[in-house]
Amino acid sequence: MKPIICITMNYIKEDEFFIKQGVGTKRQEWHALPSDYTNAIIKAGGIPILIPCTDDLDTTKEILDGVDGVLMSGGNDIDPIIFGKKSDSKTGIVSVERDMQDLFTAEYIIKETNKPFLGVCRGMQVLNVALGGDLHVDLVNAGYDYHSINNTERYQPTHKIEIDQNSILFDVFKSTITYINSYHHQAIDRVADGLKIIAVSEDGVIEAVESDNNDRFVLAVQWHPEMMAIKNQLQQEIINKFVDSCKQLVSL
């Protein structure tokens, strides 16, 4: 039986793009998700379902209770006020609705279930904040290199990371070095209790964390393996390993 994988979505209030595409109408709100996520889950042998953004957290809980794992996708900046910092000129448009639901989702899955969790980009940041950590509001302002690199195809790597040998990622790559894409300007600052750093960039940005509980699959990465998986099988293996852990839960 294929595992059912819940994927979080962006919640978009800017209607102009959709109107230009000939769909929808003014003042309409939208859910949106790149197909790279669902393609990677299907390729890995899972059944993706998309969770709508809602402030009804009881409904969110019921959805989460009915799935076998959660992939928390990328998207908007998290509102810095949530983790005790101030927005600056680099902070993008935030979604209060998505922030609240994603934080609930991450905390519920980690603390109340044993279901596998994979966080991608924003999903990694949400996981850390939900468990009590915080973020750099903007990496350049914090003294790091520029990490939002959009001058290549989305599946192309743009910089190197170093991987801990005792980690899920090392099991995938069989190496302490790999190259990744990069589309973010927020990143983990103080790491939450219960998480451990397993990969860093050349300039010291935290690029991946996992649970310090080795009995379950909890992995979050700052890059986009679902994009890179278009051309890179090892990046697809990250998704495969996540879905395989969900399959094990189904078989119990």
C-alpha cells in the first residue's frame, strides 16, 4: 500500500498573476505549489495530497491524523515577530495564515506523532521555530554570503556544503561534500532543542538538521532537493528515503 504524503502549500492573496492567466477573479485567494514536489513524491512511490491553508486547526489535525508523513514545502518568509525579532527591509511578504498553520503542523507531527517529517527551505525554518529555535532575518545583514541565487536552472547546484558522517544525508550521499541549489535569505540562527546540525555551507550557514532521536525520520534541508531531483538521482534519494520511512509506518 502506498503511503499518503501531506504537502503544505503557499497561501497567496495577490490576485493579479492569476487574473493575467485567465483564471479567477479580483480579491480571490489562492493555494499554490510547484509540481516538483508532487512529481518527486510520486516518483518515490508515495501518494501526495495537498493540505489547504486554514485557520481551523482542528481540521488541520484531522488531515494530519489521516496521512503517513508530512513534507513541509518552501515559500514565504516567516514573520520575524514570531521568533522574537524585527522585520527589516529584506523581509518579504508574510502570510499570517500559513505561518500559524505550518507552525501548528510541525509541532503536532514532531511532538504528538511518530510520523516522518521532511522540511524543505521554509519548511526547515518552520520546524526550527516551532520547536523553540529562531532565524536570521536576513543572511547578508547577519554577515553571511548572499544565498538567494536565481541565475541558473533550478536543478543546478550553486554552492558546496559539508555533511556530518553520522546523518541521514551521509547515508544518501556517501560523502561529506555535495553541491546544492540556493533560494533563501532567512536561515536558522539558534538551533531548537531536539534538533542537530548535519550540514553547513562554506560560509557557515546551517543547511540541514535532523532529529537527535535516531528512532524516527525527521530531516530538514535549506535547499530544494525536489527541484534538483529533475536531473540528480541522489537528490531524489532524499525524497525516496523519506517516502520509504512513511512506507514502514504503513506496514506496521
